[in-house]
Amino acid sequence: MDNKKYLEQYALDDAVELAFDIDNYLRTNNPDYDRIYSEVRETQEDLADNIMAGKTDKIKQVFDDMGLTSSDEPLRRLYEYEEKYPHSVQDKKPFLVMLVSRQKQDNDAQYAKWLSLPVSSETFENALTEIGLPENSDRDSYFIGGYETKYGSLDMYLSENENIDELNYLAGLLDNLSQQEKFVFKAAVNAELHTEDAEDLINLAQNTGHYKLIPNMYDWEDYGKYLAKQIGIDVSSLYDIEDYIDFYKYGEDCGKMNNAVLLSNVVLGEKETAFNIYYDGNTAEIPKAFRATPLISDENFIEDKIKRSMELADSLDRFFSAHDMDYAAKYPNGVMAIKLSDSLVNGETGYIKEMLADLGQGDNDVLPDELKEYEEKYTPDKYFIYQLKDTEAARNIRFEDLNGLHRTGGFADRSNYEFVYSAALLPGNTLEKLYEKFNVNLPRSFKGHSLSVSDIIVLNKGGKETAYYCDSIGFKEVPEFLNYIGTRSAVYSNYAGYTALVGTDDKVYLGKSENYHFRFDAPSYYDNSDKSIIHISDDENMYSFLYGDGWVVSQQEMIDNGTFTQKQYKGFAELKNGVLSTLEVKREITFAGVPFNYLENAEKSEEQNYNQIDGQINNEQPHKAEKPSIRQQLKTAEKEQEHKLKSLQKTEPEL
């Protein structure tokens, strides 16, 4: 198979070179030909296609009309080509992959099968069954054991973990290229241009027009003479002067300026047209005609996914509304459910998990468990990129390597970062490849800066998240990014075993006292590895309700002097009846010695009818009292004045 592969490569090379020479010969010696075929590139492509396909009758007829025989150039070379490369060789499919079951790690024929791409989903399903796998097997069940292509060193840049849909897409694009375009693609691959991964190669296949090929260039001297001819210098007329001109240096320098690459017998150069990014690694954008895996192309699967996302989003929305007063006020009447559903469909579940954890929901609770099941069934592996915010705290650590951050006692505090991008995590997308991608071939939708030291990449594989710090050399795992919550204030709470916290994100929490780490000379933090922290509120004033004895004045006076609001009282009442009711109370806060009572204060505030304080807000008008007479008012005033004077008298000490 190797010999056939190389034979196909040589056939393609020779066909393009022969087409170039035939085209130049006919333009020079046949005025009609030059008048009819004005586009050099188009004609050369047509000639190469016909030569490769064995369709040379028309070309031979042109030569016959000109009086050429089989011994004349370039007709002689055309006959030699056909003798050397039989048409059967050219018909060979150019892109083969070996599909191997992971149930058997060697390439035993029983567990491996060669596929000629592009392939239909039905053929792919049959191939899976032939190697002992179910039709709907996921991509972890098989790998690519080998490649056979006629596109130069293409197989060097494809791994065993490539996505079969991307390979199918690439093969389909290559099939639709002309012979000249295929030659350009192969030359670019051999020059290692845009060969980072399958995504890169797919874009290269759609950008062959960005490059130009100049054949019969065996060194930089040939290229230098070619350029001289392009500007009107006839090198052959220079005679001895040619020996004094360094065409090699001229060609080499021009090659550098033009980003040209010298290959075995051609120079590959760039045109002024831009290299466009048509594919950014999102397999959902692969045309349906090139999708091979049945799961991705199953419309029922998509419908089921959307339906389940709406059901789960509704449950999440109702739970958040019932347990988070800020959420309920901001998103009334289920307006957030649509966004939650969209997030589930797109795999953007990180913030949903955070919200559940803030409300004390652990892995064994109903909603986190349903979310996990949803992700396992419907959500592809993804990666998320976080970059430091433009704040004073973040500016001090921007571009700091991890050792430098740790030397000052710092850590990768999530509250200092903002989310900037996410996409599907494809097989073979290592951290290093992602770093390369976000420095060289940035996706059009990416709005952050090029990936740099201090940035964070979070990989979500099978619902499990792992965070990595972009260090000065490579990446280092930073579990604290996902598990630590930076704090700027903390105090022992009124609940046994718990500490009240204000995070660096300005949110109020309750957490296990043993998980809180206070540090004098570095930022303090709460280790939430066990997901034990309880989110209390986004309102920092709620912190005061969690510790201490209370206040010496009444609840109403605290409202009157602007310390608290009725909404905050209501929020604390909901917490007492909700998540706080599960904790052991060491001490109750009081107002003027009276325990907190939301309903009584609410009635006084809302009903304005103190004779109706009965535990229910009735909103009845107060009973209208009769106005006292002037004489009664004067008597009352005299008694009050007499009482004040007595209180000011000095009491004699007892003996």
C-alpha cells in the first residue's frame, strides 16, 4: 500500500508539472490557443485534471493539428506519462483511515477495518459492527489506527484520536478540489503550513486560493531568475553579466519577504488574498452530508435534548425562586427559565452548578443529580477560558507565573477572573494545542486577549471539571480555582460549627469553621472542596444577621434610621425558615432585647394598625380615635412635666 501511495503522489506532481509546460508551449506556439484560453491558472488546472483522469484526447488533437508527432516535445512526455501512470492508479480513493476497536489494541483484521473517506453514516455504522462494536458506539470505543493519503505528509499531522466527522469533512473538501488545488494543498502540508490539527487542515483545504505554485524551482537561484523575468529582465540576454549577479541571494531574500517556501521542485508563495477561517472546531457546523457518526446526525436526539433542557430549566427556575429572594425579585414569573434552557443546550452549566452549591445543594441532592445525568447524556466535553478582570486587585497579578503568585501567598481566586470563551473539547485538543490555537488562529467569536500567563483553562470531561493555570512553562492544575472562595471578612456565627463570611465576590456565606483559613500576611479563603458552603445573599448587609447578640433598639427604629429595610427583614425571615432552620442555633439576635419577629414588624410597617397585630398582615385601616379636649390635653401635659421633675431629683443614699 505504501508503494501505491507514493505512486499516486508522483503522478499528481508530474501531472501538474506537465500541465504547466504544455500550457506554456501552446501559448507560445499557438496564437488561437492563447486567444481562447486567457486565464493561465484555469487552463493549467483543466489540463492537470484531464491528465490525471486519463482524458487526453483533446490535448493530443491540438498537438496533431499543429503537426507534432509522438517524438516531439511536449507530446512525447504526455505519452510517457500515460505509460508510467495507468489510469487505474489515478482512480484510487485518496483518503483511507483504519478504524480500530479499543476492545483489541492490535490491528488484528477482526477488530480493524480500512475505510475510504468520505463515508456515509450508514457505511460507518456497518464498519462499527464489523469490528465488534454497537452501531451507536461513542468515539471512546474506537480509534484511528493508521492513515493512507496521497497528500504528502498529511498523516503526520493526524492523531489516533481525531474526530471521524472532521476527517470525513476534510476528505470531502479534498475530493472537491481541482488537481491544481490538490497540488497546492499537498505543497502547503509539506511546508507545514496550517497543519496543527484537523481543524487547521479543514481551513487549509478551503484556502488553496491563498497560495500560488511556481514549478521547476529547484533552488533559490531559479526563483531569483524567475522573479527577474517577471519584471522584464531576459536573463539569457545577460551573457557573462549573469555570472556577476547573485540570483540565489536575490531569490532567497525575496522568498523571505513574500513568505515563500522552497520545496523539492516548486516554490509555494502567498497571494494578497486573506487566509479565512471557515471552521472553528465546532462539529455542529459540519455539513450534514459529511457527518458520519449517527448520534450527532440524529434529529430525535436533538429534540430530546431540547425537551429535557426545558424540563430541567423549569425545575431549576422554581427552586431558585423559592430559595433565593434576590433571584425571585430579579427574575419573576419564570423569565429566567429560557436562559437556563439555552445554557443547558450549549453546555454552559458552570454558573448553574455554582448557584446550586450556593444554596447548599450537594451532589446527592435531586437537582445536582439530574443536572449530572443531563450532562452525561447530552453535553459534549467542553473547555472554558477565564482571564483576569480589569480591576486593581487583578492588575497586580496579571501575567504573574504560579510560583510568583504563591510566593506572595496568593492563589487563583475565581472572583478575580471573568469568563471569556468556551467551545467543544475535541479529541486531541491538548492544553498545548489550545494555547497554540489562541495565539495563532484565534476564533472569530473570541473576544479576549491571546492566551497568556495567568489565564485559566477549565476542562469539562464527562461532567468533571479540572482547572489549569497558564504558567511561564506549560500548565499547572489549580484546584483552588474551582474550590477556594476568597474572603475579606469572617466571624464566628450564631450557628454551631459555622463561620459567617463575606467573599471577595461581595457575597455573604456561611461555611464550616474548619474549612476557613485565616492568614495575616496573605488573602484568607474558604476551602469549598466538599461543596459545603451556603450562599446567604448577594446583599452584604445580611452579614450582620448571622452573628452577635443584636441591637439595643427596635426593628422599627433600625428601619427608621436607615440601617435595614423591610426587604432585608423579609430575606432573613426566609433564611430562618429555610436553610438556617437545618442548623443548630447557639444564639438568637435581638432588637431592644426582643427576638427578631418579621411578621410583627411587617404589620406595624404595612398595616399602620397596631390593634390588629395578630401574626397576619391584614392591611386594615386603623380605628379612628376621638380627639381629646383641650382641657384633657393640658392636664396630661402637667402630669408629664411633674414626672420629669421628680426624675431629676437627687435620691438620698441609704445608710
